[in-house]
Amino acid sequence: MSRIGKLPISIPQGVKIQLGENRITVNGPKGALTFDHHELVSLSQAEGKIIVSRKDDTRRSSSIQGLTRTLIANMITGVTAGYKRELEVIGVGYRAEVKGKNLTLIVGFAGPVEIPLPPGIDAAVEKNTKITLTGIDKQKVGQFAAQVRKVRPPEPYKGKGIKYIEEVIRRKVGKTSG
């Protein structure tokens, strides 16, 4: 039984919702997002709220109901406030910069690593070491942040690499001379 899926989603001021056959479109001040939901759930709009209901009482439809409700709530948050993910580049000589539509990372390889920014994602770099990724789609922002981190994940001995701001690196003790 999905407890999350039963909760109605409130629609804030300035957000317009369009319900189709199996599609929902959310328009807000920051942009528009579209989602094709599963046929096991149905959406209805009443009194400034969206209600996600399932068509039968199977376990699968219950889980789909909770998932759909969360994805729609994330869409509404994205078009009103947006999402932000921050990464930090740690290491001597390691730095990042934004050149046009590319994020350039200099992280100890023979040459710089250039990653093209996907559409809908903006990047900003502060002090050559702090990367801030912003966008309206939570999944795209998180996926691109993971792709940037994968270029040089933090290593456990000195902690060099690219890490999320809130991430804690567990450090290992190196070899000792005997």
C-alpha cells in the first residue's frame, strides 16, 4: 500500500498543468517538463491539487502510484525552484572552467577533459575548484553530475579527485616504513 502515492500534490501559483491521455505537462516560470506516466495509474486535477490514483490494488500498481506521484512533485519543484548540484575539484593543479557549451576539467591527465553540457543544464565554476550544475530536470542534473564525478573519482589516500560538496571521503592510512 503506497502511502506516498495517496498524498495529493499541491500546485503553486504560476504553474500550469495539462493532463493528456497518458501524459502530463508542467509549465512554470523556469520552463516546461513533460512526463508519460504508466497506464496502471490515472491523474486528476481538482481544487489546485493533482491526485494520482491506481486502477487496481496490485502491488505493482501501488509502487507505480508512489513513483508517479514523486516524479510529478519533482517536476513541479523543478519548474518553480530548479535543482542544483555542487561538486568540488581537489588536487594540486586540478581545476575546472566553462568554455562555451563545454565543461573543461584539468585533473591530472595528459590533456584537459572536455565534457559537452547537455541541453537544459547550466554550469558555473567558482575559484577554479567549485562546479555548480543547475537545471529544471532532477534526473538530468544528477546524471550529469555523476558523469563529471566519474572523470576522476576521489581516491582514498590523498583525497584527490572530483567529489560532491556533501560527500565525505573515507581516508586510508598509507604504507609505513619499517
